[in-house]
Amino acid sequence: MSKNKVDIIHSTFVPLNIENVDTDQIIPARFLKGTTRDGFGKNLFRDWRYENDDETKPKPGFVLNQSQYKGKILVAGKNFGCGSSREHAAWSILDYGFTAVVSSFFADIFKNNALNNGVLPVTVSEYFLQKIFDQENESTLTISLQDQTIIIDTTGEQESFYINSYKKECLLNGFDDIDYLLNIKPEIEAYEQQRTN
């Protein structure tokens, strides 16, 4: 399924200054019954957001329940997405409205699931991550996938980040793996024709 194209993300951010956030905290196991990617956002960080799993009792101390924090970018502590390999974690982040997650370290399986589902994981140094957390409410970040840079807009400080070139092309074009193959179908056919001649 094609996804939205990702290139320049200019947005306020939600600071989740917690390390070792695992996939069960991102989307608890009891919500994994769905087979489509829709509807998972309402249960993102469910156990941290509500008292006794009651949507009428949001926990005021949790960042997603604080109106001053919003935006398309989630900024998280080190080792984000550890634990089990559930793809639903990436689905819930995307469905909630985040386009990118910034951290100083991502679990490999989560990182791949995010990339496969149209969420850009941006790995920065611990120093730069702390600089982001030190910003005032409603500060903005600018992430350029094309340039592979992230900028703290208020200070102009920036870092570069790495992304696999294939995944970069897929995100820039809104492709999943099948879309990518369909896009290069003429080249594949030309190659196969050349081999048979």
C-alpha cells in the first residue's frame, strides 16, 4: 500500500523523555487484534495515557495529554522501540499523526518496521537529543529527508542522520516494496529482454 511522501517535516514536537520504551508500552498487546493499519493511534501509549484503561480519565502528567505538546514529530529517549517485534507499534505512531520519531538509538526491528510503514526514524547524538529536550514548548524542528539533516529552528543547530538509500527513495516517493518494484518494472523488463536475446 502506498504511503504519504516524506521529505521536509517542519513541526512542533512531542517530547517523550523516557528511555527504553518498548513496543508493549507503545501499543499494548491487548490491542493487536486488528488486521488493518487503521485505528491504532487511539491506543498509542494507552497504559500511560489513561487511569485504569478508562478514556474518561486521562493522566494529566503524561505528555500526550498536555495540550501544549503537539506536532508531527515524536522525540523519545534512548533505545526506543525495544522489546517484541510487533509492526503495530509503527502503525500506532503513524495513525496517531506522527511522521517522524527522533531518538539517540532505535531497536533495529522497530526501525525497520517504521521505515516500512512510512515513519521516519531519525537517529541523533545523545548531546543533540538533550538539546532538543531543552527547548521551550512549541519550539519547532525541521527534518529534511533529502538532505538527511535535522535542525533545531530556534538555535539553528543541526545534525546529519543516516538512512539506507533504498528506504530513503521509498519514503521520498511514498512507495512500499511492491510500489518500488512496479515503479522500476520497465527497467526489469528491459533487463529480462536483454538476457533472453
